[in-house]
Amino acid sequence: MSDDIEEIATEARKTFNFSETIKGGTRRSGAQKVYNDLKAAMLIGHATDITNNLGQVTGRDRKGVLGQIDEILSSDDEEADVTALQSQLSDLMLQLEMSALTFHLDAVPPLIEKVIKAKTRKEFAVKGGNVPDERLQELADKYTALMMGACITKVVTADGAESGKLTDAEAVDLVSYLHPSEFAKLDAKLREVQFEQAVSNQAVLDADF
């Protein structure tokens, strides 16, 4: 039995690849679905409570088809019929779903992140290496775009078509044109994969450093 164990251990030592093992620490991944049909989203609308500073409900904010349905159902009209509106809502939801884009992301090594930071800062820096205050937001947007381009491995449409990695120009367009609410979802996923939640707090607490 001991000979068998030694043979297995020896084989493990032979096949161990340090570079592949250490690189594996950056192989965190995730996926995020966003929607790209702002018109359909606006027509769908919403029905949400309006609250004051004390958290008390003071009214309802109603927009679009959902707002119309909510208003009718909240009325005292016992004969109210929302069948037509529900059918319209279903069509709009399908339209919105068909605009879905699913972004697949892989974390990149810290070295790549540093290179992107340096590249972005160099682009916006003036004499002395400083970035003017009025350009800091522009710098942040460009850095985010380049990180998106580095981490996004593919984009999948609702009908299953796939893109490859994004070019720098495509990544900048993503930051510029994706609706802010949807971009916020993608940005949060990027931070989850690349930055903030790379190692959970509990894992750090459990590790014997």
C-alpha cells in the first residue's frame, strides 16, 4: 500500500505546474444579463410607492402599462378588466427579453489591471503627470471601459448569437450608450468578479495567515 501511495505522490509531483496553479487564482468568472430596449422598458413602466423622509407611504408612482394596470386594480370598479393591458404587457416583456445581452466575464491578473491603470492615467495626465480635476470622471469612465474590454470574454444575444472579446472602441461604446440602470448591473458584476468580492470575507477569516 505504501508503494502505491508513493507512486501517486511521485506522479503528482511530476505533473504539478506552478504557473498554471498560480494563474488559476485569477480565474474568477461571472455572467450578467442586461436589457438594451429602452423604449420597451419605458412602455412597461412601473408602479411603486412614494415615501417621505420618515418612510411613510404618501402615494403611488405609476408609469406605463404596469402603472395603468395598478391604477385600475386599485380602483373600486368591480367590473374593471385589465385583460387587454396584460396582453400588451406580455408582448412588451417579450420584446424586452429579446433585447437581452448576457455578458460573460473572467477576472484578469493584477498585472493586467495595473497596466490598464497606467495606460489610462497616461492618456489623461498633463505636464507633471497630474490629471486635472475636471477630467477625473472621464478618466474613470475610460478605465472602466478598458477593464470591461479586458474582462468580458463574450456577449450572447437572446437568440444565442455570440461575439468575441470586445475591442477598446466597443468597450467605450458600452460605457457610453448602455442605459445607466443596466450599466450599473454590469459594473457591479465586474467589481464582483475583479475587485470587491474576489475573496469572501469569511474565507479570509478562515484562512490561517
